[in-house]
Amino acid sequence: MEDNKIKKLNIPAADLPEVPRTPEGKIDLDAITIETDEKNNKIIPDDIFDSYYRELPNGVINQSKTWRTASGGKLKILGGDPEADKAIHEAGGKALQATLVQRRSIKEILEELSRRTVTAEEAEEYSMEEGTSLLEAANLAQIRRAMKGDTKAAEYIRDTLGEKPVDKVAAEIETITAEDRERIERILHRDNRTE
């Protein structure tokens, strides 16, 4: 059992500090506790905490003020009080989630930008009419590039117009009619009777 715990921690067995254990095999916290804080959290040496933090119960603190989370991770204590720091970490997590919800997708951003019209300066610089949408301007740029021999731009135009060879072949394939389905069913039914 001891060997499995050592493998989980990815620490060579020779480098692990010795810890006293209870008859059930758990770490004897009373034997390694240096002191307890005002909230009755046990404070243990850094080396033991770092080596065995996944085995320690929630609320154990090391001398450097790191505490073990319920999920088995470690969090740095901001002010020395695990409960207050947990609230700070949770508030940070909630703020991050709120920010992620407010982020727009690339599609939403591109849709918004494509509706924007070019400025007078952009219209003059790229030789296009004022009031042209950015989407129209981008497609006009592709046409201009294709006219200069850019094959990728020409492929973009062809594919956008629905002339992509793969799409064209797929569109030419006939679908199975109801009569065809009936024939297939009769053939399958006939083959099953002969077996």
C-alpha cells in the first residue's frame, strides 16, 4: 500500500521524509503537528506537507502557509486564514467565469465586423466605393488577388460560388427513390427465404 502512494506522488521513496502512521495506515497528524492556529487547523513542516499533501485531510496547513483543498490540490494562503482565502479564490473563479460568459465567439465578432462599412480613407486607399461593407471589401480583395494569378484566391472564389469539384460531384449523385427501396426490400426478402 505504501508503494502505491509513493508512485502516485511521483517522488522517489528515498526522498520522502519519514512520517508516523496510525494503525489504519493514515498519517498521524498529532505526531507531526508543530502548532495549531486559532481555527484549530494543524500546521505541519513544509517538507512533509509537500511530500504527502494528497494524503492529508482538508484544512492542514504547512509552515509556508499553503493549504490543501478538498480536491487534493494546494493553494497559497493569501492572508493566513484558510477560510477567508478560500472565499477569495472562489470569488476569483466566479469573476473568471463571468468574463468567459461575456466573451464573444469569433463568428460573432466577424459577423459584426463584416457589417461595418469602410471609411473614406479605406475606400480611397483600396479604390472602392464609400459605404462598401468590410465583407464586400474582403471579397473584392480576393477577386483582385485572383486576377493577379493567386490560385488560392481563385479557389476561394470558386468554392464560395459553389463550384468546388467535390461538392459538384456529390450534388450529381441521384438519391434512392421509393421504387428503388421496394426493389431492394424484395431482393433482401427473397435472399432470406432461400437460406
